[in-house]
Amino acid sequence: MALFMSAHVDSLAPIDPIMERLEDQIAWYDRKSLANQKTYKRVKVIELIAAATIPLLSTLPIPHVAYATGGLGVIITVLEGLLHLNQYQQNWIAYRSTCESLKHEKFTYLGKASPYANVADPHPLLAERIESLVSQEHAKWASVQQQDPKSKTT
């Protein structure tokens, strides 16, 4: 009976938009970090296999082996270009860093540790710090996006 009442009371508790936003952002950055990590590692594995296959193929008595090794070289070049263009490794690291910073902020807040320890109402401070972390990540991303076209034309 107590378990039912506890679950019922929890379902009636007001939704906290700040904690909801925090959980949403943690989940988003975690998901995007993992997706970028998986894509980066998959592409790198394909590149490694292709690169390791080139010397092997060149030693085999196969007709038109130059086409196969040349094709593998093209694949490696295209994959490396895609990695550079889409910034999978950089996004993976940046998203993971932001995710971990948001988790740190969450547990610092829940533990009532500094900077939340001596604040009368720490909730607005949490909101400010969450939005600051997210906007810092957005600013870094925008800065990288603006720098890329310039480096390609120089």
C-alpha cells in the first residue's frame, strides 16, 4: 500500500522544467557523442582495413591489381575527407565533454555542494549554469563551422 501511495504521490509532483531540461540535454549530448564516436571508429576501421589490404594485394599475382589498389586508395582518401568534413572525432569529444559537465552540474546541485551550498534558492543558479554550458558548446561549434570555410580557401 505504501509503495502504491509513493508512486501516486510521485506522479502528482509538479514537473520541474529546469531538471527536465537538464536531463534532456544530458541525454542529447550522450546520444550525439556516442553516435559520433561510433561513426568515427567505423570509418577508421574501414580505412585501416583498406590500407592494410593494399600491400597484400600488390604482392599477389592478380591481373589488374593496380586498379584494386588504386580503388582502395581512393576509398581511403574519400573516407578521410568525410571525417574531416563532418568532424566526427571533434564532435564526439566536444559532446562528451559537455555531457560530463552537465552531469557534474546535476550531481553538484543534488549534493548541495558549492556553488549551490550557501544560496537561498539554488534552482535559478542551476538554470543559469546549465544554459551557460550549453551555450558555450554552441558557441564553440559555431566558431568551428565559421573557421572551416576560411581554411579551405586558403
